[in-house]
Amino acid sequence: MKLTAQNESIYKFLIPMSQFPNAEGMKNQMGLNIEIGIGNGEYFTRNALKHPEQTFLGIECRWTYAARALRRIHQAGLRNAYVVWHDARVLFERYTKPNSLREITALFPCPWPKRRHIKYRLFSRDFLLILNNRLRSKGHVRIVTDQEAFKNWIMDQAMDTGFVVTSQQIPARLDTKYERKWAEEGQKQFFEVYLVKHQHHKLSPTDTPNMNTYTVNHFDPQKFHPEDVHQDVTLRFKEFLFDPKRERAMQSVVIVEGPLTQSVWIKIDRVGPIWRILPDMSSGVIPCRGLQLAIDHVHQEVTKTSS
Ligand SMILES: C[S@@+](CC[C@H](N)C(=O)[O-])C[C@H]1O[C@@H](n2cnc3c(N)ncnc32)[C@H](O)[C@@H]1O
């Protein structure tokens, strides 16, 4: 679904991640029911309708699904349900506070059954440690899957993460798109994993570095051609704009750092006798190591233009 004026009304339920902790209804993270990977939002919407006194937050990383869920929320006339369209790992790691959350649900998270894809599974030990840190005492995570091997893997990952872990087999009863798919193919039993926090796992605060910016004496936009970088962080340099009258250049760069992908503009502008190199932080850019690498790389390439 495209972002158009006609469907604008559904966007009041979409919360930009950078505003998540301060958005209306979200300030009290303790009272939130969070669902990760809401898909088209069927279970999420029903749950929010059933409990109008509570607040529901759905996290979905694919826009087509998030948009369907938003439409469903709008059609149900809900006032207590919101969606963040982003990767859950980034949201929990960077935008939630320790000891702040009450319950988290994930129904049929992607099981990534192939061995070489296991690294993409969401409920790894590292992610479970973050969830433990963010949940308050006795807060819980409920995960339902159709795959026994995936259930076993989650239980292994959860060892020594501060959770009491139990699991049980359950019949089809959640009525989501994915549950119906497996039930129609004949599956009768599904696997529910329940993790209750009993010990707090301390984590060092997420590293949000102060960005180092640069000034240089010389810059020749004609000679500026930054190349992409493919290391543990990927930098893809896109559009380059230069306004000779204002002596201002803008370089767009896509930064991929683990689950976090951001598109950022880096400014190179003349102030008196010097050129400044600094990121445009106006559009909710998250300060991170990848952004610093992008600034460093632009600086390096700007310096080369003086030779
Ligand atoms: C197999 S579908 C299940 C959808 C729904 N819960 C259901 O039962 O029909 C998994 C959903 O999780 C979403 N998802 C996968 N990884 C995610 C992540 N890291 N953050 C947020 N959503 C994610 C996918 O886009 C997809 O919508």
C-alpha cells in the first residue's frame, strides 16, 4: 500500500520508532502489551478489542504487513493499538528501558529452518538477554511456533538468560494467517514456549557514541567519488548534490549495521574559510558506529580531493 492522502487516517496508529518512548499512550511502557511480528494484525487487533483498558504495541518489519495491520486497526475503530514499522531488535535495544516492560508475544516468528539461515532467527541468546533486561520482574515472553526443532532451539538459547522456561503443545487456537496455513495442511499441535523473568540480567547501556565531525580547508566536489564499503558495516553511497552558490554538498549514504539500516545525508558545507563535514540528524537518524564510519569515510574522500 502506498502512502497517499486517502489512507492517511491509518497513519495515526503508526509510531515512528524515534518517538516511541514519548508517543501518546506509550509513556508508561509498564502497561504495554507488545507483539513482535504482527503480520496482518489479526490476533493483535482482536486482543486490543478484547482489552480496551490496555495499550497494545505491534512491531512489524515489513511494510506490506504493517500497512494491512494499520488498516485493520482503523477499521476496528481502536484507540488503544499502535504499530512500529521496524526491526524488533533495534526497537528493544535502543528504545526501551531496563525493567520497563510487562509482556511480549510472538506468534509464528520466522523459523529459518535451513542451517545456514539460523543466524537470522530472532530469539537468539543475545536477543533474549536484551528482553530479560527490558522486562520487569515476572514479566514474560510467549512464543508460539509450528516447528518443534525451532522450539527446542529457543529453549536452548534461553538457558542462563534469567528466565524460567516452560513449553507445552497446544491445538490451533490463535486464528492467525500462519496458524491457519499449517492447520489446513494437517498440523494438529503447535508449540508454545513461555519465558518468565526471575533474575535480572544487567547489560551495559547501548553504545550511542557522540559523533565526531570534521573540518577541512579544501574541498573539490568534482573530484569527490566515495566508494562503497563492505565490511562488518556496509556503506552504500548514493546521490550526491552540490549547490555551487551556497557552497554546500549533500552525500546520501545507506548504512547497514546488523539489523539497523538507515539512509542518511552527510553535509559538506563551507563556513568562512573552512568546510564542515557532519551528518544531517534532522530526520530521526540513530547515532551508531556505522554512521561514524560513514562520516570518517566521507572525510577521508574529501581530503583526497585536495591533491
Ligand atoms: C511467519 S510471520 C507470522 C505473522 C503472524 N504473527 C501470524 O501468525 O500470522 C512472521 C512475521 O514476523 C515479521 N518479522 C520477522 N522478523 C521480524 C523482526 N526482526 N522485527 C519485526 N518483525 C519481524 C515478519 O515480517 C512477519 O510478518
